Amino acid sequence: MKKIATSMLCLSVVFVSACAQKSHNITASYVSPLTYQSYSCRQIESEARRVSSRAAQIMGIQDKNATNDAVATGVALVLFWPAVFFVGGNKENASEVARLKGELETLEQVSIQKNCGIQFQRVEPKKVDTTPDEA
């Protein structure tokens, strides 16, 4: 019985580590301030709006992936172990979240350096619709 419990614990550790992370747990990537140094305050504001919109969209997708992976892992551990093969995360999506967070941080830094007076707010993930389209 101990061997089965130990095996299940090992499996859960392996597969939970493969799960997608929630977007708020992903750290920002470094983006050089030189990228935006030549921008005017108006351009910084416009770019911040564009990046923020994309970040909200991709963070919503990342959170949906994390939820789906958590459900699949739970099903795998409790009911049907082959379900673990549906757990995979999405490293490309996570790296885009990190890049976009980094861009926003850099835009905010450059805005402060240039005394633009732009108020930056933290990006909230957009809810991703999971209902099927009706024909």
C-alpha cells in the first residue's frame, strides 16, 4: 500500500510541474529601456495601451490553460491515470506573458524617466469564453 501511495505522489509531482502556471505567477522578462527611449510620451501611452490589451488577452488564455491542466491532473490522480497525458502546459504562451509583462514594466520606467505622467494599472486577464459557438 505504501508503494502505491509513494508512486501516486511521485506521479503527481511530475505532472503538476508540467502544468501551465497561472499568469500572475509568471515573472516579467527583461526588456531594455533603449527599446522605447526615442518614443514621445504620446507614443509611450499608445504602445502601453496596445501591449496592455494583448497582455490581458494572452493572460486570460494562460489562466484557462492552467485551470484545464489542474482539472486534468486531478482527474488523472483520482480517477483515470491516462488523463495525465492531457496535461502539458504551454511554454510559448507563458513566455509571451513574461515578455509582455516586461514590456509594460519598461514602458512604465521610461514614462517615469520622461515625466510623462501616465498612470499605469496592473493588467487583469480577460475571461476566455469556453462555450462552443452556436451555428
